[in-house]
Amino acid sequence: MPRTAETKSKLQALHKALHATREEIVNVLRAEGPEPIRDYILAGPSGPVPLSSVFGEQDDLLVIHNMGSSCPYCTMWADGFEGLRKHLENRAALIVVSPDTPEQQAQFAARRGWGFRMLSNADSGFTAALGFEYEDGGRTYQMPGYSTLRRQPDGSIVRIAHDMFGPGDVYNAGWHMFPLLADGVAGWQPKFSYA
């Protein structure tokens, strides 16, 4: 059944308000201003990789903080970023960091068909310094999200903004499509495979 004029008008107003709210969220995420970031050393397949070298020809860097190959949620987000990878890399350098070893990352990325660059943040202090790591009961845990970094003209690095990932966030389209199904999300959770 086609939408009524009243429904169309209401949806238009809600989408406009949602857009304004999203702009406000972005402003809040950026409000703390540029935060200096040390030139951390991450691990790649060929050895140590200074953060400053990851920018390449770009001055902006998108860092995806991923919990690694044990997390189906992080895998779902990364699958989505692979679909956007060429668009993202046209605007900024892109890396995915996780605590997995470079060898584990390469194997997992090959199974998933990922082409983005992956680096290990294990024992680097990078993820903790950027606020994506916490300790509980003597164990260290990482959280998913992303940071936007900028290389300054003098070569120093600053973080512009960051945000966390979680079910229902704006960084994965599935969470916004499932609620429109007859039963909504219905307790669905991502899996590594849907055989």
C-alpha cells in the first residue's frame, strides 16, 4: 500500500531531525579537539610498523579498532567496511588493528576476503592509549570502534575524533534494516558463518 501524505510528511520531518541529531553527535565527537598521539609501533607481516608510516600519501587515517578473530560482531563490522574499502581509502588511509598476531590476521582476512591493511596492536599500548582497552578481573579486553587521526604538517599525529561500535549503531547498515522486518531484530546475533 502506498504511503499517505501524512506518513510521508511525518517521515520527512523525522529524517530531517535525525540528520540534525547526527550532525550534533559528530560535533560532540569532535569537540574535545585534536589530541596528540605518539608514533606507536604496531606489528605487520614484515615486522614493526610505525603509525606515522601508515598514512602513506594521505594526511587522514581511519583506524578501525577490532577485537580480533574471536569476535563475530567485529567481523560483521569489518565485512561491511570491506564493501566500503575503496571509497574509504580514496578519502583517507585505512587500517584495522586487533590484538591478533599478523599471521592470525592474514589467515582470518584471507578467509573473509578482506583487502584492507591489518596491523597487530598487541603489546603496543596503542589501543589502551586511545581508550579502547579495559581491565576486568585481571584480564585485558579490547572494545570495537574507530579513531580518526590526522598527520600534521610537522609530522606529528593527532586524533580528531573517535566512537565505539555496538549493536544498533550507525556504522553497520544491518542494524537499521532488521527492525523493519516483521519480527524486528528478534534476538539475532552475527555469526562467523551461516551454513
